[in-house]
Amino acid sequence: MDSHTIWPWWVRLSHWLVAGGVIALWLMSYFWYETDWVHRSLGYVIVGVVLGRILLGSITLSQPARFYWPGVAAISLHITEIRRGQVQPHRGHNPLGQWAVYLMWVLIAALAITGWLSRTDALWGEDWPVDAHAILSDCLMGLVAVHVLAIFWISKISGQDLLSQMIHGRYAQLKQKIVKK
């Protein structure tokens, strides 16, 4: 990995597989009703990808693919920077972004558990696993929406092209518009 590489291929692949899978599952649940086995299978594949990402992120020596746990001071500083409209570029996730990743993974795990529970014999006919699954799904999609909006907002105020970085893996700055006088 060269010095300009931020995200190794396996981070980017897991990101886009999970993103595509989550969006596909959400669309299936609202627009394509006869998908029970497809929905369950894709959900378990997504959990497998997340578990693989967690494993690789735990053993890699590559920063920033390796996990870190931003503390209160780092989060407070980041929020202050956002309020000022000038965020220092980060090589990898900023503190709020890192915690958002962890929250998404927790929601995905909870979705897998409630989805599985809703199909067990012991809870057959119970509404709460299905209701919890629906609420968790809405929470995940809300977090995804915040994530996408944050990508564009933080890109703008930090000068980084965060979307491009997750596509090609290298550090990228936003192109500045040249104003002719």
C-alpha cells in the first residue's frame, strides 16, 4: 500500500457490499414482497461481510483500516470544528464517522438477530421480533441517510473528496473552482 492509499481494497469492497446489500434489503422489504428466502440469505451474507471486516480490521497493521476508539475529547473537538465550518482532514474516519460505523454494525447485527428470531419455532406467531426488526431497519436507514449527507458536508468543509477516497482508496482533495476576474 503506497503512502497515498487510505483505504485498502478489502475495506472498500466490504463497504460497497454492505451498502449495496442494505439498500437492496430495504428496497425488497418495501417494493418486492415475495423475497423471504432472498431477504434472509442476503441479510446473512451482509453479516458475514461485516464480521470479515471486523476480523481484518482487528488484525491489520494498516492505518486507518485498523480500528480506533475516539474518546470524548476527540469527538468534542470534531464537533467544534464542524460548528466553525472548518474540519481538519482526517486520514480515514473522523471521530463521529468512526462511531457511526460501529453503530451501523451493531444495528446490522441486531437486524440479523431479530430476523432470525422471527423465524424460530419458539417465537412463531410473536409480533415483537418482526416489530423490532422493522424499527431497527428504519434506524439503520436513518443512519445511512445521515452518513451520506455527512459525506458531502464534511467533504465540503474539510476539502477532502471522501466519496472518491472510498472508491479508489487514495487521498483525494476536492477540486477548487477557479474564479476568473
